[in-house]
Amino acid sequence: MKILYLLRQETPDETVKKLIEEHKKANEVTVININENKNYDGIVDLIASSDRVISW
């Protein structure tokens, strides 16, 4: 499963870090900080190609 995390915070809190690490054990995980990454076309492509999108 392809999971995309969209983060608004510079540094995710411990809960988010733990969730990401758990998902990485069995899935393909991509993490994007939308405050730093302004490539919106690329972000939209990642959203469309992911099985699950999680926003924090």
C-alpha cells in the first residue's frame, strides 16, 4: 500500500513519528512537508497515485 503523509508542521510530534515508523514497516510511505515543498503539481500527482493520504 502506498501511503502519503502531508505535514504542515516543520517537525512532527512524537505520535506522528511513531505512526509513520509503524506504517513504514509494511507499506511504501512518502512524507511531504507542504510548508517546505511548493511543487504542487508533484504533490497532486502523489495524492492521485497513493492508496491512502494522511494530513497532519
